[in-house]
Amino acid sequence: MSVHSEIKKVTTETLRKMKFDKEKITMLTAYDYTTAKMVDAGGVDAILIGDSAANVMAGHETTLPITLDQMIYHAQCVVRGVDRALVVADLPFGTYQSDPQKALESGVRMMKESGAHAVKIEGGEEIADSVSRLINAGIPVMGHLGLTPQSIYQFGTYKVRAKEDAEAEKLIKDAKILEELGCFALVLEKIPADLAKKVSESISIPTIGIGAGPDCDGQVLVYHDMVGMNKGFSPKFLRRYLDLYTEITGAVSQYVKDVKDVSFPNKNESY
């Protein structure tokens, strides 16, 4: 029996069961094969190919510029590196919002061409038709409410969402709509912890929080932020587990020095 066949793969059903058993779900982003291998080996339950690739991989200011083709490429790379985790890929801005048929075509392309296990899309009631079309075609959908970065120009800010009663009520309603439509899980981004707790308790599908307090059914962070590759981005919700920016720039500086003073390569490193 091969090692691979003994690994119990995480599925959408696994996440539902984890919520039922009150076991917290762990999720991180990955955008390439090497990172995906490490993140999977570290034991996360789910890997998100986030459209945050636009920021951390391509240097864009927002997530809006990334294309479906580029997201499929990143997802293909990640899928090749994963043995255990559930792999979820974002459908990028403009590929699903107003046209359910376009949403279906985008979702089908992502699933067929990348091998991802599910897609994630942002929004509530206003994208209900697109969610339905995807789910009816057998494509698992993860919802995303609260701060939805693809709508950043509509919001005009990355501040905490749903502090006001009206927006909070809409968010709860949207969460219930997404559950009824058949989403298998929901990301809740940058909303008050009390509201995230309320949403998590009012629906039967798992909630995965980012800046939404400890009472969500799971947590997600951007890998590059969590390992400290980024220096400039320090939101309140981020915990850095490493300072790779310092480690890597230090290693590069040492390499430059060693080459300049001809201490690399040495005799043992030469043929």
C-alpha cells in the first residue's frame, strides 16, 4: 500500500463534521507548488488559493486585476503539491458577479483545468443566482461575507465591516441565504467578534474567520503574512509566527558577501 493511499483526505464533509464535533478548522493560503507542499505537510485542513495572489505574488494594490487564467495557473501549482488538505480556489473579480452563466463557466474551468476541490466567491443575496448555478452543477462553493476585498472600491476602505445594525442584520441574513443555497462553508472577514459568534451559532455550515474573533469554526490567514514575508502589512488580527523577511534578506546579504570575498564556493563546493 502506498503512503498516499493511507492519507485521509479532507473533504467538504470533513469540515461539516468538524463543526459538529466542535473541532476548529485551520486554513492557510498557498499560491505555488513548494509552499503548498509545506503548508499541507504542516497539517492544515484546507488551503485557499486566494485572489490575494494579486497582492503578494504580483504586487498589485488590490485583488481586482488578477484574471481567471492566472488563478487557474496558481491553483494547478498548488493542487500538485497537496496530499491531504481540501483545496479551495477563489473565482476572481468579474468572473461571476452579475451573470450566473458566466459564473458557471468560470467555476467549470477552475474545477476542470486546475483540479481544485471547490471555489470561493464573495457576496450574499446579490450573487444568489450565481451560487445556485454553481452548486446545481456539482461545484462546491465556499461563501465570503464581511469585508469582501473585490468590492473595495464600493466600500472605499478596508475597515471592519458590519458594525452598524443594518449591515450586521444583512450579514446574518446573507449567511442564512448562502447556507440554504448549499454553500459548504463561509469565510467571515473583518467583522466584530460578537457578530461572527452569532453567525456561527445561527447556521449549520462552518464559518472560517479572518479578523473575526475566536468563535468562528475555523481560522484562515495569508501564508506570506503569517510567516512574516511581508513587512508593511500589520493588521490587528495578524499573528506572525516567523520573521522570514529578516531571515531571508540576511541570508541573501551573507551570500552576496561570500561571493564578493570569494569564500563561496570553497574547495568542498567545487568539482
